[in-house]
Amino acid sequence: MIVNTARFIISNTDYRKCPADIRHEYAFIGRSNVGKSSLINMLTGKKGLAMTSSTPGKTMLINHFLVNDSWYIVDLPGYGYARRSKADRERLECIIKSYILGREQMTNLFVLIDSRHKPQKIDLDFMEWLGENGVPFSIVFTKMDKQSATAAGLQTEAYLKQLLETWEELPPVFRTSSEKGLGRDAILNYIEEMNRLPLLDAEQ
Ligand code: GDP
């Protein structure tokens, strides 16, 4: 898919105030600093579109970006930022989970994982929750350029192997580097395929 246009539409803390038009929507989530803003900028080819975080964990906003005037990228707040207060963490969890469960046009959730890290409880618990709730999601390994190709390959294989100790099957997996543009075509092609599927609400 060629991305011709991508523009910021609106920020919210409440999914019910997100854009009312029914379009395919793809949300991106991960731990704070995982490389989510960089990935969104890489996918759209617009450097400053999603704000890369100089202050990790600050934002609690759900950001909508309209791509090619036809589908949305949604930048969800990053989770797992240790210096948040308990009240803020609970509020954040509520914002994220109500969006995921309530936003019917969310076609797929991309869960970002730093390719250098071993499986972390917070991500595993989150993906388990997605599975329990039947939320369609994919795994996106980020920052693949931070290690040699061999090391990054082995590390991500080990990650997936560990998941398969408790999971029956794996969701789609993408390996990316925002620095190098790795994985861009694979993710955009995947989105293009899903854009062809009818949306539940649009059918009614
Ligand atoms: P966010 O908090 O998840 O939105 O993460 P950011 O996109 O702001 O990235 C966090 C840090 O990781 C920044 O310093 C980025 O420059 C860096 N980063 C993000 N993606 C990549 C990548 O693919 N390769 C490299 N080398 N650095 C990255």
C-alpha cells in the first residue's frame, strides 16, 4: 500500500468521543518507550506525526490519525511506566481497556514488544487478557536494528517459543525497525488486506 496522506484528527481519553465515522481502525499499543510513535511515523512516512516521547509515560490520550482519507491509525497510551501513581495506572488501564472492548471498528490491535527483551509479565498478562476477550491482535517486535540480525532473530524466536509453552497458536508476528524501515511493507500489506474485509457496522 502507498501512503499518500496521514493527518492527525483528534485526541481523547474516552473512546465514546473518538471519531464517529465507521472506518477500519488499527490501534498500536505497548510499554512506554517501546518505539510506538517511531513505528507510526515510519509506517505513515511522516516524521512528526506521532510525538516521540521525550517524557515517557506522560500521555494518556487516544490519538486518531486518518490515513489516505480512508482508515485510521490509533496511537494508544503506553502502559507499564513505573513512575506513574497507582491512581494514574488505574485510570490508564480503564482508558485502554474500554477503548479496546468498546470500539467496534478496531479491526486489529498491534501489540509492540521490544525485540531485545525477554517476555515481561505486564505484556504477557495484557496479551492473555486480549485472548480471553477475543480481541484480534498481532505482535510487532520493535528496534530490530539494535542488535545484529542474528541476535535479534534468535531473541524473537525465543520469545515466541516461550509464548507457545502456554498458547495454542501464535498471532501474526511482524519484525520491525523504524530506523531502517524494516517491516513497513509487511504491516501495510496486512492492513490493506484487512481493509478489504467488510466492517460489522458497515454491513448493517
Ligand atoms: P514510544 O514511547 O513507544 O512512543 O517510543 P518512541 O517512538 O518515542 O521511541 C523511544 C526511543 O526509542 C526513542 O529514543 C527512539 O528514537 C528509539 N527508537 C524507536 N524505534 C527505534 C528503532 O526501530 N530503532 C532504534 N535504533 N531506535 C528506536
